[in-house]
Amino acid sequence: MKAKKLIIAGILLALLFVSLGLFLSYKVKPTPINVNLSSQEAYSMLKTIEDVVLVDVREKTERDVEYIDDFGWVPYSHLKADHPEDWVEIEGVVKAHNRVIIYCAIGKRSFDIVSKLREKGYSNVYNLAGGIAEWKQKYPVIKAEEIKPEEKIEPEEQKIINITPALEIEDFYSDKKVYYSNEIMTLTLKINSSSMLENVWIRTYGILDKWDSYRLNIEQKTNLTPGTNVLDFSYNTPSCYGCVGINPGIYKLTSLITYGEISVNKTTDIEIKP
């Protein structure tokens, strides 16, 4: 009888250790932090909170055209190549100020840098979602001087340089209005261009999840020919909505086109059902 009690006690003790091990090894998934700010949120933060600064991570050729302010600039290519001095510089800015908003052209490169800084433990750094392309639709930017006095050109040449191509989104629509789980969604974008354009940046995004991330986020560069250009995009709706943090309902999809100083967008609505 005594031996039987010892065996039972041993089994119970083993189960206790197993349960304790599982408990200790269980890690609660951290609640995702929204690091993305819309242009309105960023503008409000700059106006209402003390010691908020902007840092540009675009390349020099982009900054030479326009920028939001002249406070800080660290090229993304340098940070991506892990240049120690550039990381020291940007981390120094983050440490020295209350909040830091990082921006690029459309928010992709800046999000990459913000994510890395967050991983390093900096909680006061944010990404300008949509970048300078969305910012300048509502707020002013600083235009860099295009022509220096010593580089003055003849009027005939200047006329050619100052010609701005016309770019318009004629239509943006989905193949249907209601989608169910695990279904292919086809989006069509019709762009009218006045001339031949190369490396036009197109971002199509939407379906915001509970962590403020876009489930649909397609980015690409394309060449446009004069007249109407038709582009199609495909997206597979999730097989499990709850698993990816979205609920059935109506969602707004946006297609944003950026070419130099030109930025145009168009939206359409779709409904997701279980």
C-alpha cells in the first residue's frame, strides 16, 4: 500500500513539474503597437506636443526636389547598409527628442527603419504612413531650388524642363463588390498619361486590421505610355478573418500613384463577408 502511494505521489509530482514547465515556457504575444501615423495625426503631434521632430530617410536625389522640413536627413541606403555612424546619428536624434517621426516617399522605407528602432527599444519613434506623397496633399512642403544662379540655362531649354506631364486615374474598381474568405479579388486601375513615363510608383492598399496594418498592400514601379493604361492587381482574401485581425464589413481601398512631384489617388469600397 505504501509503495502504491509513493508511485501515485511520484506521478502527481511529475505532472506538477510538467505543468509548471509549460506555464513558464508560455509567452504571451505582445500587443502590437501602432507605429504608423496618418498625415493628420503627424501634423497634430507636431503642433500640439513639445519637442517632436521629423527625420527624412529618402535618398539625396529625392530630397533635392522637396522635403517637409530641414531638421534631419539620414539616407535609407546608408542605414540599410548598416553604416555605424549613420545609426549612431539617428539613434542620437531619437534619444535627444521627445518624439521622432520618420518619413520617406510613401512610408515603406521609413517603416523599415522605425521597426528596427523599435526592436532596439526606442518607443518614441513613429512612421509617417503614406510618406511625403500623402502629406503634401494636405500640408505644405519645402521645394528645393531647381536651378542655381550659376547654372542658369537658356529660356528655350527651360521651357522643356518645366513641362509637367499630366497624370490622371480614370477609374479604380474591383471585379465585384462582395467577397468571402479565401477568394481571389481582382482590382483594375485605369491611368491616363499625357506622355511616356518610366518608373511610376504605384501603391494599392486597404483592409486595415486591428493592429492598424494593411492586409492588402501592393507596391510596384511601372512604365506608362501616352493615353489610357490598364493595370490589374490580384489579392487573396484571408481564409480566417479572426486569425489576421479583421472583421466582416465594408473596407476602403486606395490606389496611390507617385511620379516626381505628381501624386494622385482614387478609392473604391468593397465588402467582406464570412
